[in-house]
Amino acid sequence: MVPQPIGPMVETHHSPLEGVLPWSLPDGLVSLAELRFARQIGLRLRPPVPAYIGGVPLPLQPNRVTIMRAVRTLWLGPDEWLITAPDGAVPELLSWITHAAADRRAQVTDLSASRIIIEITGPRARDLLEKGCGLDLHHRAFTPGCCAQTLLATLPVILDQTGAAPSYRLFVRRSAARWLCDWLIDAAEEFRFTG
């Protein structure tokens, strides 16, 4: 038997959260959704650090986020940022950042496939996160535009508060996303009875 040529490989995108999200409690007390296939770019820069790179603003204060249209840049450390944008919102973002960093002591890494982003919204979103997170998430301590690397239910995550409603984005490693999503849903079930 002569082997038959195989046609071109078709690139497919699958999420470990397919069939699980979106999920919501009645009355929208807590809603979970996935920001599917978002662009995530890791940036490391040696000082001096500019306020902008490739037209993208960099937060220079610890645990803060800068926003430019659909692009959110999270401060992760004195020389480290995570630049994010929804899938297709800024297709040339990686090339802009790579080009702008070329003449600096910098490292640019496409991390898009490494993490899943879970969006958590609703009046009980903060209460849900507080069940498994040691950070002070009180609305006077952790506000929209704040971010932090922390543990949630013993998993390392990046937490980004996107709105006062409250609403959050939770960045978790792809390999642990299903487990964490199941934990969030289980932890939120209490609110079905307590409102």
C-alpha cells in the first residue's frame, strides 16, 4: 500500500474550558466567561524604562495597569510587564513591541498560548475571589486598574481588576484552567442560596 499524502494541517484553536464557560448564577450574581485566545506578550526591559514602547504605555507603579483602547498592560515586576489585547483587536501588536524593543536590552515573548483568561463579573465577584485569595480585595485597597500576582485556591494566577462593578480578569496556566474553573463554579454555588 502506498502512503497517501496528507493535506495541509488546519490550525485549530481549542480551549480547555469549552463546554464549561460561559457560566452564570441566577440574577448575574457571579458570571464567568473566557476571553478566548487573547494576545499576551511578556516584556522584560532593563532600566532606564520608557513610559511607552511601540506606542503602548507601560505602568511604572507597582501592581498597576495602563490602558490604551483594547490594550491592557499589567505591571508584574520592576522590569516585567504583561501586554494583553483581545484576539484580533491589534494584530500587529507583537511586531510593534518586538521592533520597539530591538535596540534595547529587552526580551519580548509571545505568551498567548500559555495562559487562559477567565473574566469574573457580578455583584458577588469579589466575594468569590476572597474565598481563595489572601489579597485584600476591599474596594478601597484593590480598585479598577490594579493587578497582582497571587495564589488563588493554591494556584499561581495574575489578577486584574477591570471595572468597579466589580469585574476581574484572572490569568491562569492553561494546564490548570479547568481545575480552577471547576473550583470557581463550586465556590460560587453558595451564593445561589445566600444571594
